Amino acid sequence: MPHAQSAEVSSISRSRTLAIDVGGTGLKASVIDDSGKLLTERVRVDTPVGAPPKEIVDALAKLVAPLGSYDRVSVGFPGVVRDGRVLTAPNLGNKGWKGYDLAGALGRALGKPVRVANDADVQGLAVIAGKGVEMVITLGTGFGTGLYLDGRLGPHLELSHHPFRKGETYDEQLGNAARKDVGKKQWNKRVKKAIDNLRALTNFDHLYIGGGNAKKIDFELDPDVTIVSNEAGIRGGVALWQD
């Protein structure tokens, strides 16, 4: 269960959630309603990759200052998060993230209760149908995954850092740097192989593909695979506060 920085916000109608999406390329945020609808323009700045966690927290506080009032905060983070603390942050380039209490630090900076979960997990919560085994992958700076059963989020598995091909991981073979290095044709072949691997591993009923590079897929997808808007990384934030 994602972590609450302080006493939980009671379930009231028309609550406003500040949804933050921390990416390896950009920091994005908007205020959303209980249905995940954006109530403000989405704001964005480049991620200061390599900066210590406190600097990124300060950058987020500055980014969201113009967005007005909200009751609570949800954060999608590119790594493993447990009870609000970061265990891994492979694409942010600073060792200071290991064990960092991101929920606590943001809660103090913003003065609101905060919940944090993996960014791919959050994106999936905005798009899944809630039936059977569903999976999400994100194609961006790195490669993210989320797995769900009948609408409930499973434990986060760092499949992105498991061996994929030629001694490299999914993250190394499918991230944005690899796409630029090998070119569109070879990268698409790798994505197709990854989908086949994940189908064999999970026997998913449906797979959703998000992230900034999802639009670069140029092969025909099976009927049980859908490309979703990158905006889902924001809209899914409300689900962290729903039972």
C-alpha cells in the first residue's frame, strides 16, 4: 500500500489531488478530480538528472506552486518504492535516492499528505479495465512495468532489470538511449520480442503500452495490446487514494 505522510484524507466528494509524474526526462504535474480528469494545465520542467533528492523535491515544489489548491498528493516515481521510501532510482543518476523518504520530504515541502508508487504502476491504474490479468509497460527513458489482477495492483516487479537479450536487460535494450543508438527498425524488433516474452511470462489478458516512445511503435499490435496516452501517468494518481 502506498505511504501516507500524515493522517489520511477522508473520502469526500470533489476532492482535488495533486498528481506528480517523476520521469527520467521530465517532471510533470497537474491537479485532478476524483475521476482523474485534469483540472489544471499540465506543467512540466526537465528532470535535473544526477541532482540529489532534495534538489528534485525543491524543483517539484516550485513546479506545482502555480497550480492552486489541492487536498492530497500522488507521485509516480521511476523505481521501486515501498512505504514512501525509494529503494531504486536507476534513471535518476544519484545514489542518494536509496532509502530516501520521498513521501515524507514532499509532505513537509507541500504541507499535504503524500502517497508514492512506481510510475508504471500509477499509469496502469488509469487505463486498466479491471478484469483478469492486465499488464502495463512504459517505453521512455527506461522500461517500466506494472501487473494487475482483477483491477488490483500486484507487488511491483522490476522486470526491467531482468536479462532480456545479449546479456543486457529490458531497460538497457529498450530505453531511449538504446532506441537512438540502434535505430527505429531494430528497436521495434526488440519491442515486439519483449511483448512476446511478457505474454509467455504472465499470460496477460490485456497489455497496455504507455510512455513517450509508445508512439514510435510501427508494427501491427495484436487485439489484446493497446497504446495509451502518456497523460495516464497523471490521471492514475487519484487511484492511490481509492480503496
